[in-house]
Amino acid sequence: MLIKYFRARWSIKLRQIEEYFVLMVLIGIYKGPICEAMALVLHATSNNKNATKALIAAEYSGVEVQRVKDFEMGVSNKTPEFVKMNPLGKVPVLETPDGPIFESNAIARYVTKLKADNPLYGSSLIDYAHIEQWMDFSATEVDANIARWLYPRLGLIPYVAPVEEASIAALKRSLGALNTHLASNTYLVGHSVTLADIVMGCNLFIGFRMIMTKSFTSEFPHVERYFWTIVNQPNFKKIIGEVKQAESVLPISSKKPQAKESSQPKAKEEPKKEEPKPQVEEEAPKPKPKNPLDLLPPSKMILDDWKRLYSNTKSNFREVAVKGFWDMYDPEGYSLWFCDYKYNDENTVSFVTLNKVGGFLQRMDLARKYAFGKMLIIGSEGPYKVKGLWLFRGKEIPKFIMDEVYDMELYDWKEVDINDEEQKERASQMIEDCEPFEGEPLLDAKCFK
Ligand SMILES: N[C@@H](CCC(=O)N[C@@H](CS)C(=O)NCC(=O)O)C(=O)O
């Protein structure tokens, strides 16, 4: 409008007016409608964790970023206009006066650099390098492994058990390294929040919210402390709100992953005529499928009776509880298993080993109706050995436990031969927390009941 006005009033060429305005903006005189036209526009849904990096960086930097209203994933990012901005058709994309930017870290860097000498980028070259270092670590060592664990469970890519196991192991390795760094550092770099914390916080956010339960993260107490410190910063809260940690690991999705559509925009289709919808009766909710273990023939051994006897026996344990166990034990309805941790040489730190076993028992929660277990952490110093005894309903280790509890694959499993007195005695000693066990003291004994 202003341009039209000048043009009419002094009938000068549009190009000259534009040059004049650019000059005024540069010398900081004019901050009106042109600044509005220069607003940064972020294309993403409100809950996109990659987009939150830029939005949080903008809060810290006093930069205004507007989010596109009514952005619809799968629709808005498939239009020809969008694909021109990001050839993959992925979000987020930031529109700037100088053209679009894709890749969330690049967007967050750009927003941060809009503020001169932004403390989000530290105060020295080495700070800057460390910030970049942790941002790359976050993307490649943390985020990528969370995604490889989470996406198959969401049904976005195929689930392959050994891939999941490898991703979890790689994630634990990364979180272990992060935990060590954070044992003596409040933030990743220096003494205040930097862009590295914003990126790491957003990446951990999806992990904590979707799949990393307390029993998983408790192995990394400094990461936990760091995460809660970061997401409770006012500038984070403004964008992501209150954060709640996942209470359970998502079950494996039965959904077949959809093949990814090409990001090339489709040729315009003729609008389809709305077919009258057939009247469909609302489907009644399907009854929950029964656990196959509930369909086994009844057993004379009542698991709850055994658990009660175990908990209530305060003295003379061998004579009362252990003897009671063997009297009750029904090899037709139950099976007994020894387990032996495969990677005992990694158990060098006592509390980490205890947390690992604690996490395993928490993840077994889904088997409480069908299992009883004893886990011994053995040795007077690291590396500690972890061995256990498990009673399972049925003659095999139940499949749903093997499928759902990833720790199961970290142990060697051997069925107890109850006709072998030596094995039977070993099982009795495990039930009893007998010490020394196999000639060594116990660091701890944990019971799953
Ligand atoms: N490395 C990219 C990842 C972008 C990305 O994967 N975005 C997802 C949403 S979080 C997406 O747009 N997916 C749609 C698709 O794959 O077509 C970034 O950090 O921006």
C-alpha cells in the first residue's frame, strides 16, 4: 500500500521505491509492513518434535516464528508448493525472506544466528564446536536409535527383533556416554542452555514420552536429571507443555507399514463424487483376546498361594517355604528355568547392575499372573554375575514374554531338570537367597512375585 502511495504521489519508478525501502530498513528507520512481510513461517504440525527445536530456539532468541495454521500432515506437505520447498516433502520447513530451509537442525541454527552473539551458541570457538558436536551426537547417536526402536512399534516401519535389540543396545551405549558427561555438567556445554541442549532436549523428549520408561531411564540417572531440568525451563514449557514419561513400552504394532508415497505431487485428480455412505452399524468393541496361558488345563499349583507362602515365611525358610514350593510344584502346569546374563563382564558398576535387573523385573510386570522369579546379583566387586530362577505357567517360556520383554534375549535360558538333585538344590538355594551362592557373596537378591 505504501509503495502504491509513493508511486502515485511522486510518480517514480517502482524499482527506485524498492531501493529506497531497502535502504530505510537497513538503516533501521522503517520497521512497518516490510518487517511483517519478512516474518518467518514454519510449516509443521504443532506436536512435531523437530519443529519444536526452532520454536524453542526462537523463544530464547527473541525471534518471531509463525506456525502455518491448520497444517495437515500428509496433505499440506504433499502439495506442489511444499515439495518445491523440500523435495522430500518432509516437515519442518521454514520459509524465510531469502528462501525456504528444510532439516530441523539447520532451521534451528538459522533462527539462533538471527540474534547477534546469541549465547545459545556459547561464547568461544571451542564452545561453538562443542555445541555442534553434541547436536550431531544427538541426531546420530540418540535420535536415530530412539527412532529405530520406536517407529516399528508404531507400525511405521517393519518390526525386526534383532534390529530392535541392536537399536536398544546402541541407544544404551549413547545414553551411557551422555550420562557420564552429565555426571559433572549441568548442561551439555558451559553453564547455561545452548542450542545443543535444545536439540538434545527435543530428541530425548520423544524418547521419554513415547518409549523410554522409568525402568529404562533409571540406568542413566544424570540423563534423567538433565532431561527434567531442560524440559522444565520456561522457554521449553511454553512450546512443549508438561511432559509425562511413558509408563510402558508400546506393544509391537500389528499394523503393516504403509509404503511411503513419493514426494512428487500427484497429477490433479478429478474430484470424486461423494458416494452415499452405506449405513454401517457401529461395531461392538471386540473382546480382549485371552492370553493362551489362561486356556491351559487347570493346575494343582496355585501361583498366588506360592507367592503368599514365600512372602509370609519369616523364619525357617528352607523347611517352610522351599519345602512348600516343591510340594506345590506341578511340572505339568508350570516349568522352571535358570537364566544367566550373557554380558556379565559389563556389570562393573554395582548400582548400574542393580538398576538393570530392576528394569528387567519392571518390564516383566505384564507376566505377573503367570510367573515368579528370583534374580541374584553375585560377587563382592564388579564385574558382578547376574543369575536367576524363573517359574512360568506352561511348559515353555511364554511367547508373549519373549516378544514383549527385550531383556529375555540378554540371558541364556536353561530348563531346570527337577530329576537332577544338583539342579534342584541350586534352584532351592536361589529361592532361599542362600549365601554364599556358588562360593560368592551376594550383592543383592531381587524377587518377582
Ligand atoms: N531429518 C529431518 C527429518 C524430517 C522428518 O522425518 N519429518 C517427518 C515428520 S517428523 C516427516 O515429515 N515425515 C513425512 C514423510 O516421511 O513423508 C529433520 O530433522 O527435519
